[in-house]
Amino acid sequence: MGAIHLETPRGTIDGFCEPAFQAVADEFERNFSERGEVGASVCLTLGGKTVVDLWGGMANPEENIPWEKDTLVIVFSCTKGATALCANILVSRGLLELEAPVARYWPEFARNGKENATVHMMLDHSVGVPAWRQPLRPDGHTDWEYMVRTLAEEAPWWEPGTRNGYHMLSFGWTVGELVRRVSGKPLGTFFRDEVTGPLGIEFYIGAPEEVEPRVAPVRNYVAKAGEPMGSFTTALLNDGQSLQALSYLNSGGFNPNSRATHAAEVGGGGGISNARGLAGMYAPLANGGELNGVRLLDPDTLTRMARISVATNQDATLLIPTRFALGFMKSMDNRARPGPDTDSAILSEPAFGHVGAGGSIGFADPECGMSFGYAMNQMGKSILLNERGQALVDAAYRSLGYRTNAGGSWVK
């Protein structure tokens, strides 16, 4: 086992990295020395065994607080993978049916044009409620009942199932309320009882007060003068009533650095974890649904939930091509597109997971038995991965003998 201790311009990197994955450690160091990383962690497992576990830099440079082994950070939409996993666990147990109408489990949702919505539409971003049209109250995101009630009242932006558009925050309540109604437990409690507790990992949907001192504040990306804007940002800035603006800005007071947000159960983007927690959650999913005697899913459910469910040339929300499984992102390659809309997240074709705003990611790759996590506090400009996260993913695949991603996904 190769112990790592490196000095960088942003602080030290510590942890371990097996020699076969030295390329990951090298790219992690380059993130700090060349790519503007401030504080971060990266973790890989292979066959359920941890082969890379690195952390470094500064959790809070202004207060001279280093990023430690147990530092946590908000992982934004990586939380969607956790929420989707909870729903798919209920599918695996026969308690939630993918093709059943949502009305069977949540009758209040099935109105105002959503009567024919199904469970799988909730999971694959095609159900049609990616944003609220009416302004949410400033503390709304901390009140579960308020958020699901207003979501149930919302008319869809399109006929459910006819197209897909990324449900930026609403996913946490569309899918999370199904979990709550079927299991009888709040989303965060179900996730703790059925996933993080049995696996022994730190990943919170609703973080307790005692972990707050370990949560690194996130740092917003600041665009450079003259930097071209993508279609999503352009729509957001030019039309305050656009789907893009409402999905991002009408959030009920979501603040990634507030204790109130960390404590709330925001299943679409409020999870608190680190790379070890992300990789740990996906490790069973990379190995048949079971790890160290903890079975989360049966193999058939695992296969079904990892398949592409929707793909489009223009996501109604993000305005770029996207591909989704049942609650998870698949490899997305937009590098060759003209203009600034080149946001990508390139994995292997069997892999599935989720990115978070600013560039974090967690995923499973059942083809090679790998799980991967990367979390950081300095946000990047991309909707999907930026060069820091993608460089780490690329190094992981190269270390496993994968040859190229020129075709849009990593292949051997």
C-alpha cells in the first residue's frame, strides 16, 4: 500500500494509493498545482477493496483550516444518486413498481395534468415538474410537507413521459416522497437505516449538528471577463421566468453553506459526504448489489436501473444532450459540439452515477468492479464535470487498462 504525503501550493495531500493507480494520485496533485483546486478528496474501490483514498488542500483557506481525512462537503446533485438508490431498493423488494402510476402511492400528485405519471418517469426526469412557477417561500426547502404539497399542485411543463428535462432540485421530492410513502420513513432516515449504516459510510441527507464543524464551505465559480456562456446560463440570465431560471433560482432559499440547508432533507442536492462516502455507496452497485454481506439490490433490479431510460439531443432544462438511467447519469460526451455547450461526463458505457454542481461525482462501473468518488469545495464552471474531475476519472480508467474514450465512453 503506497502511503502518500505531498506538499502542494494549496497545502498537503495525504492518504494512500496502490502503485497500479499512481496516475490518479498524479492527476490529483496536478489539480492543486495547475487547475485551481482548493480542497478535495478522491477515492476508488476495486472489487470492494479501497485502492485509492486521498485528500488534501484547504477546507477553509480564509481560516487556515486544512482538508482532513474526515472533512465533509455538500455534494450537490451527487445526492440524486443516493435518493435514486433508495427508490430502487424498494423496487428490488417488490414494494415499488416502476410502471405503476404515481397515483397508487401519492394520490395528491396525480392532478393538473399529471394523472398518467408513472414511477419510472419520476426517476428518469421525464415526469415534467423540473421547476415551480410560483415563487417558493424563503425557507421552503427546509419544510418537506410544504415542498411536496406545492410540487403536487404544479402543472407539468410538458406531458409526462413525452420528453425529459433535468429536475434540478425537485427530483429530491418527486422521488423522495415516493420513498417516504412506501417505506414509511423520511428519506434521510431510510438512507441511513438501509444504506449508510449497514455499509459504515458517511453520507447524510439531513446532516446532524455534530458533523457541522467538519463541513467545508463551498466556493462559487467566478467567471472570467469575456468568458462565453452556455445556453443554460444564457437562458437563466436573459429570462427570469424561463425553466432554466426557475429551476436554478426558485429554490425555496437553498444555500449550500447554511446550517439550515445541511440539516434539511434535500434529496435533489443537499447531501453531505466526501469521496470516501460516494465511492462507498457505489461499491456494492459495482459488485452485483452486495458487499461484505450487505445486499442492497437483487441483480435484476441492478441491471434494470443502470440501463439508459431516456436520452435526448436537447434536455429541456440543461439545453444540452443528456442520457439518464433510472435516477442516474450515464456517460455523456458533448466535447465535439460547437460553441460553449460542451459539458461532458465521460465514463464507460456500463457505468452509472451522478455528478454534482461544480464538478463532484460518484459512480459505479460493474464492468470492472470499480466505484469512484470525488468531492471538492471549489466549484467549476461546467454543468457536468470539469477538467479536475474528468482527469481523475480518465486516470482511473487508464490504470485499469482502458484504451480510449474517443467514442464517447471509455473502452478497453
